[in-house]
Amino acid sequence: GALDAARLASHAQRLFASGVDGIAPFGTTGEGQSFSVAERRAGLDALLAAGVAPTRVLAATGCAALPDAIELTRHALSAGCVGALVLPPFFFKDVTDEGIYAAYAKLIDDVGDDRLRLYLYHIPQVSGVGLSVAMVSRLAAAYPAIVAGVKDSSGSFDNSRALVAALPQLSIFVGHEPHLPQLRKLGGAGTICGIANLYPRLMRRLYDSS
């Protein structure tokens, strides 16, 4: 049940050679919530030690416990990762926008580093806690140099369209691959998706033709 760091690093390098721009380890496909904080720290360190460039790593650092998310985000930042992909705290449901905003604000304030580039992770069908466009807009206005983008894995293109329209300064990514061409036409950034692990060249072509 332990992470095979050498095989993971080799897989990442194969993806890069096949046209993938970057990786997001310990997200949903990477089963991040099944690993401890120590395992996620060690796994990221091992990837970088194996030659994966930190500038090609968007580390998924979200946890149910906010202090754990803060620790992992600090670690990713200190390792030189391009950014952190962060779920909201997700165990308790029906959280208000105010509560979600407060959680992200505390993470940003406690990390306390202007180099942080935060990507919000919206996957309500799995996390049970969604990120409204209004909340994202408020957070981006309060931390314009920190909040860099959103991964919208809701599967709703209407939501992705609303994010692009309301927040043109952010990089908006879809998790549902078929939406990539439509998103790109609206000015979206691309996709962070599990299927690229199997069909990286196909996803590269889909991106380039969008």
C-alpha cells in the first residue's frame, strides 16, 4: 500500500514526453485523501529528487483538517512547486460561503508567503462542498496576487462558463475533458484531468486543436 516513488516519477516523465505540461499529484485520481500528510510530503520530495521539475508540479494539498492543508501547502511552496490545488475542508456539509471563504483566507494568511499561487478545487459531487462563483470572486478580490485559478471538476459547463465570465484574470481549468474545446474558445486555461494519464497524446491534440 505504499507509494512507489520511482515508478511514479517514471510515469510523470513519460507524460511530459507525451506532451503533458504538468502534473497535479495527490488529487482525486492520485488518491490524495488516502495518504497521510507525511506520505504526501515524502512523495512530493521523492518526485522532485527523481528529477521532476517543481515548476511542472501543481501539488494537491487539500485536506479535511485545515492545519494539514496549511502544512502541505507550505511544503509545496518551499519545494518550489508552481502552485497548490486546494479543496475546501470537506467533511461537514452545507457549509456557507462565509465559512468556505474563512477557511481559504486562513490558509492564505497562515501560509503567509506572497509566492503562493492558489488554485481552488471545485468537485462538489465528491467533496460535498461546492465553491460558488460569488465566493471565488470575493476571495480573488481579497487576495488578487495569490488566487490564481480554479479547477472546475463539477462536470457543469454552465459553471465553468460563469467562472470564465466573472473571473477572466484567473486560469480556469475543467476536469471533464469533453468540455475542453468549449472552454478554450471562451478563454479558459485548459484541463487538469485523470484521463491524460492514459491518453496524454490524445489530450495534447485536443488542447492544441481547441
